[in-house]
Amino acid sequence: MSAIEIRRFDAPDQLLDMNEHGGISIVRMADGSTGMHAIFEAGWTWEADEKPLLGSPDSCPMRHTGYCISGSLIVRMIASGIKTRISMGDFFEIPPGHDAHVEGSERVELILFAPPEHQH
């Protein structure tokens, strides 16, 4: 019989702590799907704040599906150099191979979703 599963970002399975520039709380569901609550403070860049926590890949290797709660994030696709602004109220899909930075002085807050990894 199926049951409803509830997880909370204030009790994450993993926390990527980016010190004064924010962090990402990660929760994993029983089926392997994940939810992430990302807070990036003004001055946050993928290059300086997240890349070292991921083992320093050339670009972010993950696909992101999510919703922007607040702020403005500039995401750049490395291969093409195309930059896209993601702002409050945007639902988005970002392919792997990008970097990003916070635009302006407002905190960026995102909710990100990922399917179970074995389904890729």
C-alpha cells in the first residue's frame, strides 16, 4: 500500500554550506528523487562558492528543474556563452554544463527538483 512521504528542508539529508554566501539543503525521498532548497546571498558565484564543494568540475554537471522564490540569478551555458536571467516567479529547466551568479544585492532563493538517478 502506498503512503504519503513528507520531508522538510530544515532537517535535510545533506547540507552544502557556502558560509556567508548561503547554502543548499537537500532532502531525498524513498524512491531516490530529491528536493533542494537553495539560498544564494548577494555575491554568490558558482565558481567560487559551489564548484569547490563538487570536486571542481569545469561546469555544473547537473540538470536543474525548479522554481525561483526570490532574487535574480544569471545562468551561463558554458559551450555557447548564452546568459539567461532567472527571476522571482520563474519555473525553469537548466541543462548540465552551466555556471551562475547572483545578480544585484538581493538574495536568490530556489526550490529544485530531481528525479531518481536510476531513471536517467
